[in-house]
Amino acid sequence: MSIIATIAVPAAEFPLGALADIDEDVTLTVETTVPTSESIVPYFWAPASAGDAIIDSIEDEPAVSTAAIVDETDDHVLVKVTWNDRVNGVLESIRERDAIVTSAVGTDAQWTFRLRFPSYEDLSAFYTNCVDQGISMELVQLHETVSPGSTRQFGLTTAQRELIAAAYRAGYFDVPRRTTLVELGERLEVSDSAVSQRLRRGLAALIDSTVLAEQSGGGSSTGLEDGFDTEPEPDQ
């Protein structure tokens, strides 16, 4: 089963760290593509107002061969970057471990990547490669993928999903509330204490898998700093 990891890397340790030299605040968003070659993150969306400055800044990067605007909208431009043979660091580690970049966002402070790895072993090897190169990174999120029709979606167990759905339908989240934890427990034939714990864990998992999935920074450690000696424990 493949593994999804969201990591944050300081901008200075990524090949496009020169964004810090641009006068205005700029955010680059990777245009996700189906991998058809060894090319890693070749397209970026950037604010149109900073398009020329971004091209000049990117072309000064040692790892960049060429950079050009290939498409544009009213507010953004699509920049194509061709990397040369001097690419190393995070990008080279991603390529070596056959990871797929499903999303990435960069600012002058940091880059946040959402990566799909074939296995925990590949993820651990990726981390080791980065550490060996002195690259700092923070694990924002880590979870296993689920197949279509799986009983575990959005990080929720079946019991958690059923409870959240029942609580929503019964008006637990309404203002004012139309039901209580005790009433939910009676309906599901479990104690109000079990309902409370299951609801809190379920909501935390749901937020972690949705609201926080694409955000940068923050997040709890799940073993990255220790070399992935342990895998995330299944939710209860």
C-alpha cells in the first residue's frame, strides 16, 4: 500500500529558494501532471504581476536550465522549468525513491510537498537521503492511501464515520444543539464516554485529512525525526 506524506522544507534548501529575492510576496503552486518521464515538478503557477521577476530569479538558480512562461490567465502565469544535471537535494531524493508529487506550494519561507511513496521503506530512504545531505524537513502529515470503496476514508474508521454522520443528522453540531452525547450513546448503544472519545478522534482525523492536508507548517511528528522507526498507529 502506498504512503502519502506531506513535508515542509525551508525555501533556502530547495532549488527555487531565490524567491526570497523578489520584492513582493510570491506563492508558487505546482501544476500536477501525470509522470511520463524523470522530470520532477516541471510546471508552476505564479502571480502574473511577478511573472518576469520570477523568470529572472529562477533562471539564476544553478539547477535550472531554462524557465519560460507557457500559459497565462488573468491573474496567473504557468511557468515551465527545465532542470539540468546539477539537480540534487529534495528533488533528486524524490526521483530516486519513485515518489510522485501530488501537490506542492512554495513561498519565500518554505516549500510544502505532498508526496506519494510506494512503501514505508521508500519514505524512510527518502528521509535518510535528505538527512545525509543536511536538508531540514518537517513532517506535516502521514497516512496510508485507501482503495476506492474502502471502509476507511478521510482517515476515519467505520465507527467514527457512522458516529459523525449520526451526530450531524441528529443536530449535535447545530446551534443550539438538538441532541446530547448521552442520547447519541443510547442510539448507538455505547457509553457517552465512548461517544465523546470516538467523536473527538474522528473529528481530529477528518480535519487532519482534509482541512490541514494542503496547508503548510505545523503538524505533529509521527516518526520522521526518529528515522521512521515506527509506523503510524491505526486510529481507534
